[in-house]
Amino acid sequence: MDAQYAAGLLFAEGRGVPIDLVQSYFWLTQAITQGDADAERLRAHVAAEMDDATFAAARRLIELARRAMPAFPEGSEGGYRH
């Protein structure tokens, strides 16, 4: 959980990597499925910074991961934009 939140934060702020809101949203969604309340708050902030195309790309990434990994948690589609 902490590593997933950390990855989301790194991509959101560009710490050592280029800012990538799609990757940030993806990793924060993973942290949320594991019960990280802080990740919910940060994901809402990230989502608010996304345009419609970027948000759609993040949702596609989450769906692709869910299909590729059968153990991927249900409800992790990240369909809400706060």
C-alpha cells in the first residue's frame, strides 16, 4: 500500500520522473483498493488536474491492468472523478 501511494505521489509531483497524471491515478487507485485513505485524497486532486482525454487514458490503463491480472481487485476501475 505505501509503495503504491509513493509511486502515485512521485508521478503526480514529478519527483525523479516526468509528471504523469495517468500513472499517478493508476497507482493511487491501487493504493485505494488496499484501503489507503490518503491515496483517495491525492487521487481526487490528481483527477481535478486532468482533462477528459487524460482521465479516459487513466481509466483505460486501470481496465487493461484488471484484464491482464485476474487477481486485480474488483472495484478498482477508478471511475469517479472527484
